[in-house]
Amino acid sequence: MKACALAGGVGGAKLSAGLQDALSPGDLSVVVNTADDFDPWGLRVCPDLDTVMYTLAGVANPETGWGLAGESFAFLEAVSGYGGDTWFKLGDRDLATHVLRTQKLRAGHTLTGVTAELSQALGIPGRILPMCNEKVSTLLKTPAGLLEFQEYFVRRRQRDEVIGVDLRGIEDARPTGAVLEALSGADVIVFCPSNPVVSLGPVLSVPGMREALAAAPAPKVAVSPIVGGRALKGPADRMLSSLGHEVSSAGVAALYEGILDGMVIDRTDEGQRGDIEALGMAVLATDAVMHDPPDRGRLAREVLEFGAGLGA
Amino acid sequence: MKACALAGGVGGAKLSAGLQDALSPGDLSVVVNTADDFDPWGLRVCPDLDTVMYTLAGVANPETGWGLAGESFAFLEAVSGYGGDTWFKLGDRDLATHVLRTQKLRAGHTLTGVTAELSQALGIPGRILPMCNEKVSTLLKTPAGLLEFQEYFVRRRQRDEVIGVDLRGIEDARPTGAVLEALSGADVIVFCPSNPVVSLGPVLSVPGMREALAAAPAPKVAVSPIVGGRALKGPADRMLSSLGHEVSSAGVAALYEGILDGMVIDRTDEGQRGDIEALGMAVLATDAVMHDPPDRGRLAREVLEFGAGLGA
């Protein structure tokens, strides 16, 4: 069975790791949000791509969910000594990823090509696919003004109320050939439990992406990132609320209406089954919280089975 | 007293440190070779500028003469993990210099401006001046073919016979305003004991540099990098020989004929006094080998006194 996952950062990386465990080597493709990429110190940093890559390679920092295990920060200390900004915690080993990527991008490689090279070098059997090769930047409208995503997310620790989202450059972006191929060749398409606004939102906003999803023959299922009215990680709950959406699995399902065939929710949210079914989606209520690596594989297998069943 | 030194890497950095000790804060300018700059991993690395900068800041690695004391190499290990080239030993802290410099150069700053910012942040009171802002690259003709300088120097450990030197881009280079000001405003101009072919050679080859030296009112003295027929460090002796020059203090003096007023040689080479004087230069024979930091200050003071005396 071939699966194509759509993912943002930590939550997307966890379920992707479960899917990688559940599938035969090479049968997983992960389409990743790149709208929070940015260029600290002139280096192209792709936080979601790297979180997925490090997690699938088994080298991610298990404490933080991002960055590398056993990382050191001598570079950052030296930058600080020069009086430079150091709010983005770029580790010494992590830096190799960004330096090599920046070098290859400047030499004319695509982000898709560079990502394939790096992830193959790390021994990842499947494919990690940037949603597009063009540069897209998520800008958040807040009472404090327009903030770049990493400024909001890392520097200001998500404390600002998000009252609007602007995806700069999205109109010139297109799903890559590799993304189109992964979608059309999949047996199941899985929306990971990532932020529906700023993680999967940009992926779905790439012109042509919704059409490609509609044309793909595979059943499409999502795993809710909201459990019991709260986000499992990050600011998705507050963001949904301040943008006028319902903060619930049903609220997330409503954002994916017309795209999905099924929704995987936590047992806690069993009471929302009727609301979600009313949107034309089948519902699987299970233990949707991934506490540890075995949880990831178990949830991934349930999601794949649920999805495959919807295609029958 | 204001001094302007011309320097390459380790030998130049040592005497510059001595000059910094001997002079009042801010009275030293060092014009540095940039023809062995190169771009590993797309980062602008300036080995001679950095050796001088780290040495004057007191943070250089005393074992190697280049790089930083207490350096770590996690970045390089990670690059190696990606299958990248790692023959150039770029440390994690050192990397901050190259990343910040590359970022600023790409943003349109000059190498002179960037170097001033970095060296001020490191607390250096004087001025470290790239010989020019344009990119110049030393290419060495060898029996193995044309080699980039760092390829010859670091990767192939100077094992190739140098039969020619090509300074690519030199015709478009010009001494910067800061260099011209440092030369014209100096009370003494000191040629450091650097390789006369590939360190001071490029500096003197910048179109307009010899004219600026000739116009500068200060006496000009050099410290010989050859003692007892051997280079104190590096391949200068073999390079002089394979290029048809005499491997001696007198041989070095001959390369600087018409520019210098005086030559500082080691007592070992006292016998060459007559040959050097015949080139129209005064000679100071002293202990010209710098074994430790006190040696640097002592030699610097002798050089300054010798030079100042020639101007009287």
C-alpha cells in the first residue's frame, strides 16, 4: 500500500514516522508545508521539512520534537559574541543541513531535489516532498502588526492573537511534479494532525493542490489535531478561535469539507461524530494522541486501514 | 606613531600582534592578502584576514596559528554525514564569522566594511584592511595542473611543485580608500614575514598598490620570512626555489627591490648584509624568529625603531 501524507511540523512528523513504520520501505511520501521557511543569517531554513526529515531519520531531538538529538550550540554562541540575533536556536549539526541546502539552492537546484539528496543521505527510504519549489511566506496579522511566522512562533512564543493569515507568494506557487505524482499514485492520502491554518492551510492553498487532491483516486482521511477542544501542541486552538472557527474536531473537519472522505478523532470527541458525518465524512474514533513511538505506528495502521476501507 | 603592516597569514598575524602591543590602541592598520579567499559550502572564507583578526583579538588557536582556540567541529561531522567534502577544517565558532560575512556581502556590504564590523565586535582597536574589495583568486600552476590556493595549501598539503602563479581577477582590483589612507597616513610601513610570492605578492600586485607605496612618505621595511635558507613556516622556501628565486633573505629583498628602505633579517643571515645593502636597503640583523608572544612585541619594537630611523 502506498500512502501520501500531508504534514506540517512536529505532529505531522510523528504520524509520518508511524506511517513509515507501518508501510513497506519507500511506500510513504510526505508533502510538507514550506510556508514557514525563512532565511536567518542568509541560510535557507525549512523548519517543517527538517522536523519531518530528522524524525523519519530517527535523529530528531525527542525532548523538543524539533532539531537534532545531542546537538551543540557553539556557532550560536559565536554569533552572539558578534552581537548577532540568536533567538532562533540553530544547532551546530543542524547548521550543516541549512548550509548545504543554501549552497545547492544558490547553485540552481530545486528545494525538491535538495530535500531528496539530504533525506537519502540520512537513510530515509520514502520521499519528503516540499509542497512547492517556489518561496511562500506565512505572514500573520496580529494586534502588534504583521509578523513573519518564525518571529511569531519562536521569537514571540505565539503570544500574539492571530487575526489574519497572508501567504505571500502563494499565487506563483504550484504543486511540484513529485507532489502530483505522489497524490495520484497513493492508495490512501492522510492529512496529519498538523495545524489546519498555518501548516496544512498553506499546502492546500497552493494553486492546483485542491484540484490535484480531488483528482486523486485515493480516499482522503485526516487525523484531528484538536482533542477535547485543545491543540495537542502549539497554538492551533487559539488560532482557530481568533480566526472565528470552532475549536473542535468538527471545526477542523469543517475546514476540510469537500476534500475529505473520513476523519479520525479521539474517543474524547466521540460526541462530535454526528456533526462530522453531516459534513459527508466517515468517522473513526480511536486513541488519537501519540504519546510514544509505538503509539505512532498503532495510530498509523488504524488510519491506513480506515482510509483503505473508505475506498472500497 | 602610526604603523601600517602588510600581512598574509600566520607569520603576518604574529608580527601584527607584536605591533599592536608596541603601539597605542588604534595606531595599527594591517593590509591583508585576500587572494586565498574561497567559498567552501558557498560561504566566503578569508583565511588570512581571519588569522590576523583572531590573532589580534587574542582568540586564535595557539597550536595551529589559524582557527580559534577551544574550537569544536560538530558542523563538519554533520557535513561528513551528508557525504560532503570536509578537507577544509571549519570549526563551529569559526563558522559564525563566515556565515555572518557571507550574509553581509550578499546584502551589498564591502569586505572592508564587514571586516571592520567583525573585528570591532572582537574588540580589536586597530584596523584590519582587506587589500581590495574585489574578488581575487590565487591559482598555482603545478605539474598536477592548475590548483586553487586552498586546494594546494590545505587539501594537498603543499606537496606540489609550484611553477607559476596566476592571480585571477587582479586586473580589476584596486586598493581600497581605507588602504590608501592607511598607507599615506603611516609613520612606518612594515612588510610582515609572510610568503613574498603568495601572501605579499598579491597585495603588491593590486594595480595601484606599488604607486601608493611609492607615494607614501613613510619608510618601508620588511622582516624576512626566510631564516638560514628556510621558511619559518609554510612552503615559501620551496616556492621561491621552484619559481627561480634565491631562497634567502637577500632573495626576498630582491623581490621587494625599489619598494623598501630597509630589511630586517635574522642574525643567522648577517652574511647577506652586503648583498641586501647593494639593493639600496638598510639592514637590521636581530633575532627575527618569533617563538612566543613576548618575542613578537620585542621584534615589533625593533622593527618600528629601525623603520622610524630610516625616515629621519
